[in-house]
Amino acid sequence: MTAIQQTDSTAENAFVPVETQGQARAVRHDSPRHAAAPADSTEAKAEETHAAVEADSVAATPSRDVPGAEVVASWWCADSSWAAADFTKPYFLNDSLYASCAADERYGVVGDPVPYTVRNDNTITALLVCCFVVAMLAFTSSRRFFARQVKHFFREPNRDTAGMSETTAETRCQLFFVLQTCLLMSIIAFLYVLECVAGTFVLHSQYRLMGLFFGVFAVYFVLKMLLYRVVNGVFFGRKKSVRWLKSLVFAVSVEGILLYPLVLLQSYFDLSVQKAVIYVFFVIALVKMLLLYKSFVMFFKQKPFCLQIILYFCALEIMPLLSLWGVLVKVVDYLKINI
């Protein structure tokens, strides 16, 4: 019987760590029941087995002095008072190098961001609505001025009407239509770049890119008018130069009016980029042909060498347009992010 007890004790101690075997033996030998129990008694065997199980549980329970033992101890103690947050408590929570955002647990899968569309942009929508309302009001109040501009565009005015000047309202109306043309061209350029060139830029907002395009187009029209003013004032006189600038502003205004339906179709009705490009080239070609006809009627109709209009038109219309295209390409190449 003593040999059997020694074998059981050896088997029980085999599952106890080396550091805790001394504690287990101390519990067994210090127990008064174990010392007083007879060797051949069944009750003594049961008490001895119960004492051995208690010793094993005490030996297997990790000490809280060991780092990280707080979380493990809560698994072994059924009546433990540890909170549920201790199981998810990071080990390096009190470390100065621990990132505070690591404790904020977020569940779920990160989705793809919604791509930008003018349809969902309230600012651009408000600008287009304002352009439409103001254009209708300006056309209603200045329809006689527009009728006179159309009449004088295709034929030279008489001497009585050649010196008529615009009122302040008509001048503001022309300035508004020129700015509207710059805005619509900037939106078209932005949509084309976003669809065909790149989708990410170094600028933090799409409004900055559209504002940059708007500034490029505004500078283009201002420099073009200054160039016409200098060249026509030198070769054809001041009066013809002023009349030409009025015709040029009218042509730019018509260009903006023709581009307005394209912006609506491309923004809200998913018009393809290929069709939009064809429409833009058609509008630009139409306006250039009208300016070519106007320059021929105003400057070169009475000249014996009418072929000089080709040099005049290429230098003041075609070259600035190609320069504008080159500037836009350089700006986009500089701002886009190559991935």
C-alpha cells in the first residue's frame, strides 16, 4: 500500500512545476489530517486525495507577481472579482510608447471611398443654377443689346451707330458672360482630366483645381484682348480696335452659352467624354470661323492682299489657343500624383 501511495504521489508531482513542488509537499506534510490518518483506512485515502488536488490547484495557479499573470489568474479562479475589461487590456497600456489609438477597437471592413461626381457636389450645382438664373435675367434686361450685337457682327454698322457705347448694365452683362464662359470651361477641363488623365492630385480639394483652371482661362482671355488691342490699334486704328473687342467679347459670350448644355449633360446625365470632346471642338471651331469672318469683313475686305488674314488669324487666334492647351497640360502634369 505504501508503494502504491508513493507511485500516486510521483504521478501527481509530475504535472506540478518544479518551482511549486516544494509548496505542494509543504501543504501535504503540514496538513494534520494527512499526518494522523492511518495508512490502510479508506477515509484517510479520500482525505489524502482531496489534499493532493488542493495542492495541485494552488501550485498550478500562477502568481500575480509574474508579469501578465493577472489575465491568466482570472481563468483559474471561478469566484474572481476581475472585470471583463482585464481580458482585453493591452499589456503595454501604461507604456509611454504605446499609441493611444490602439485601445480604440473598431469592427468591420473598411470600404472603398465614394468617387467624386459633380452630380453630388452641392457647390457646383448651386453655381450652375445661379449662372442660369443670372443669365436669364441679363438676357431679359439686355435683349435689345444682344440683338444689336448679332446684327452688327455679320455686317459693318453705319456711321450713325458705329460710335454708340454700351451702358453700365450692358457692360456688366458682357463681363458676366465672359466669367461664365471661364467657369464652364474650367468645369469641362476638370471633368476631362478626372476621367482621362488622373484621379488624384496634390491639391487637397477639387475646388482648388477648378479654381486654378478658372484662373488660367481668365488670364488667357485677358491677355488675348490686350494683344488684340495693341495689334489692331497699331495697324487698323483705335475705332476699329474698339469695335473688334466688342465683337470678340460677344463671341466669347456665345461660346459660354453654347457650352452650358454640355456641362449639364456631362454632369447630370453621364454624357461620354468622347462626345463631350467632339462637342467642345465643334463649338470652338464655330466661334473661330465667326471671328475669321468678322476679321475679314472689318479689316481685310478692302485690302488688295486679303491673304494677309491667314497670318493675322494664326498669330492672334491659333497660336494663343495652342499655348493655352500647353499650359493646361503642364499644370496637370505638375499637380497629378503618379501611382
